[in-house]
Amino acid sequence: MAVPGRHERQHHIAVAEGEVGRYVLLPGDPGRCELIAAFFDDARLVARNREYETWTGTLDGVVVSVTSTGIGCPSASIAVEELVRAGADTFIRVGTSGAMQPHIQPGDIGIIHGAIRDEGTTRHYLPIEFPAVADIDVTRALAEGAKISGRPVHVGVAQSKDSFYGQHEPGRMPIAGELQRRWQAWMAGGAICSEMEAAGIFIVASCLGVRAGGIMLIMGHHDQAPMTEEETERGSMADFLPAAIEGLRTLIESDRRRGDR
Amino acid sequence: MTDDLQYHVQLRAGDVGRYVLLPGDPGRCEVIARHFTDPVKIASHREYETWTGTLDGERVSVTSTGIGCPSAAIAVEELIKVGADTFIRVGTSGSIQADTAPGSLSIVTAAIRDEGTSSHYLPIEFPALADPSVVDALTTAARALGVTWQRGVSQSKDSFYGEVEPDRMPLAEVLHERWAAWTLGGAICSEMEASTIFTIAAIHRVRAGGVMFTAGPGVDFESSKEPLLRVASDALRVLIRNDRAGMTWP
């Protein structure tokens, strides 16, 4: 199968060059794209195909987009590959994650500057020893922007896993012992939260020479204890999104100041 | 912290500041310590030599790690036991990208775990990351000095000759293929200690970073060390200032 060129509609995301800005927010869930696009000026739906939905608008006069990645690194890597072909060069993963440290509470914000490659996709790109690392300028802007939330902001490593239920119900998996030992190791290494796409986004970004970072709403407890009603409320996506948008604004402003590209 | 004399570095609590520069070569400690005020040689044992002085009134140290992650891991473990919590690896490196100028400085943001030591600490999937506050301090220092610098990922390898003379190794093809992968991944420099220093720092919740001088034809450490050592010591000053102000990154 021929891979579409820049000017054609990309095979999976169905976006063509010029239909997205250089800045793209990347939620997992297509159902969250419209909610995020509501923060843009003049937002319009650009494309919708499979798990990929894309909206484009402006923020402080700069063209920005949001594209859902679907769940997991296989679909997230496709989204980033095709978005770069369509003209994007700066990616911000935005989504929910599970807490991995006792001092991190539901509703806190995680800024991820690196990811554990606990998934299969990135091995198709680079040997496993290569670090999945976020761009420091993106990370700094997100951490600064998140301050407006008034919530605790944690900068650290995310676990990017391939199996949601392997994390949430490890005890019932045939490799339960291994899953539990590795989870303990990630916590000992200081990982702050668990999600499913960051490593793929960071590694593909490194290979394509573009920037990426991530801002996560933290849900759940490090020991997976059930959340109270109040904690669930604190985990509202709508209340968290202004922090992510402020991070993007901060990045746009710092790029402008630096006269970057 | 412990008052016990540390087995390999021969240091005890109070011998070093919380800020420590980490060259590989013990022969470089004295010249690095000249960037401190009132430097004193504290210990010298095996490949580990330590000097302590002050910068802006704050105690700072330099300890050599020896070559490679096995000895660097020991240095960092023992330095943390005697009170250090901020590390900057400082040394020479080979370039990976064709456009990296010899003599330029590489500020390391993360490292490829192309070595055996860090796997004794964390599964290989875990990223070896520099602390962003250290990366930013090094960037601020390099910008102020007006030197040529780049920022990115370092390859931390276990075999020097596997990198510089891959063709004579039984694993030549694998070495070449992996080197090509690091290049395509955007790695900027090759050295031998950063990944383990970063991994151990993560486990102990302390800060680490690195700045590397790019060796090349006609450019070696001796002839061009001053900008490297200025950036490393100025970065410590930035961290000291921010720490005194109680600032948390960013």
C-alpha cells in the first residue's frame, strides 16, 4: 500500500497538510476532542475516521489542533506520524492517568518529562535502551501553565503500558508476579503516573525530530484503592483542561519570545 | 546520611558539599577544583579523587568516577550516603550527529542505557533522565557564556573500543546498526557514565545532569577545557542561587 504524501489525506487520521496547526493536543478519547476544541477560537471539525478525530482552531491567534490517538501506542504512533506529515511539529499528550506515589492524590496534575517504555510499539523504532524523553521547553511550559490550577503539580516519569487490565487487575493475569514486581520497580524509580501512550509519542517525536510533552490529570491511588465521591469529582476533565490550555499558551508565548522557527 | 567512612570513595559525612561535579578522570579533579574558592583535596583512593571548596559561600565538591557505569554507580551511591544530592557529570564525549562541531558543549537531557549497570537497578524500559532543573541551569550558563552548545540524548556505552573501532569486534554489524539507530533517534553525544548516574539519582530522588565537551580533530580536553568547566561551575551557581531562594523547578 502506498503511503500518502504530504498533500493527500493521511491514511488513518484523514487529515491533509494545512488542516492542522504546528501545535497539537493529543487526548486518547475521541469523545474529548470537542471538549478541548471548545477552548480554541473558531474551532472546526476537520476529520473523523476510526478512533481519530481532529479539530482545528486558534489560540492567541496561532493555529492549534486537537487529535485523538485512541488507546495505546500502536494507534498513537500512527497519529503522530501522520500529523507530522500534515505539518505539525509540537505535541502535547493530554489525558488521565493513575497515581503511582503515595503523596500523589486524585485530581493532582502530572507533567511527564519521560516515559517507561513498557509497551511494544517503540521497539519497532529504537532499541529499548533509548530513553523516551519529552522536550524540555514543552515540559517547562506545561509545568508553568499548570500552576493556574492551584493544584499540586508533579514533574516526573510516566509508565506507558500496553495492558490496562494488567495494571488494574494484575492478580488475575498469568504473569501476576512479574506485573507486580515491575510495578514496584517503577514506583521505586519515582514514576508518578501510569498511562498508555506517552512513550510512543515521545519516541516517534525523537525519530522525526519534533517536540512532545505531556500533561496528565491524575486519577486513582498508587495502591489502586477505590476513590471517594469527592475524589472522583476532583478528577473532572472539564476542570483540568484549563491547565493544559494554559500550558499550551505558555509554550506559544515562549516560542514567540525566542523567535523559534 | 552516615558518618561511616565510605568503602571506595573514602569519604564520610561532612567531607563533601551537596553539589558535586563528576568527571571520569581523577587527573582532572584538581584542575576542576581550581574553579572553586579554597579547594582542598579530601581523598584519593583507586580511581576516586575528591576535592571540596566553595562557590558563592556554598560547599561544593568534585569526585572522579573512573571510566564506566560500574565505578560511577559506586561513586554516586557513596556520595549520596555522605550527603550529596546534586550531581553534574562533566567530561568529554564523541559526537553522534554529523553537524556537531568539535569543541562544542552537549547538555545531556537523558541517556541511552547501552550498558550493564543500570539494569541492576531498574528494568531497561525505565528512562534515564536528567533533572530538568539541572538541564536548565546548564543551559542558562552556556547561553551566558556564549559558547556553542546543543541539548539532547547521550549514548552511555560500556565499550570504548566498541564505539571507536567497531569493525574489529565480532559484533561489528550489531554495533554499526545500533549506532545508526542512536543517530536516527537524534542522540547528540557518546560517553560512558550518564545513564547510570541518572538512574541511581532517580531512585534516590536526587538531582543529576551532565555537560559534555565534544572531542574532535585537534580539539581535546586539555586545550579546550575552560568553557566546559566554566559552564559546569556557573550552572552550580545557578542551582545554589535557586535553592537558596527556595525555588522549585520551573
